Amino acid sequence: MDDQKLPPAKTPTRPIRVPIPMWEAYGRVCARLGTDRTPDLLDHMRERIQQHGDAQDLADLESAEQELAERRSRKGGRPRRT
């Protein structure tokens, strides 16, 4: 049997601590921009990794992008906003 880890069946959620008024305001701003919090946060994370990441961080980002692309293709999901 292969010892390689299989990815989980779906992307895990990550709780963060944010004051409720800030979270609500952020949701409204994202809605006005035609997006929601998840893709906006993912875009921010990508930018930070691309700007400040080392070789391992960039390799992990590439791996994550492949995982997201595979998940979208299975679900018929939307393409990433550019």
C-alpha cells in the first residue's frame, strides 16, 4: 500500500477570530465587489505567499492551486477570479 497521504474529501474550514462587526462589514464590501469572503481571502493569501514566500512556500502554493483546480473540475466549479 502506498504511504502517500490522500487529500481530504473536501477543503477543511479554518476558523479565525474576527470581531463580528468587522466580519459583517467585510461581507458587505465583498458583495459590493461581486465576490464573497472566501475567494477574496484566498487571493490575499496567494499575493502574500507570492511576495514573501520562500521556495517551500511557493511549492506548497502550487500544490494547493492544483488541488483547488481538481476540486473545481469535479464540482464543475467556477474559475478563479483574476
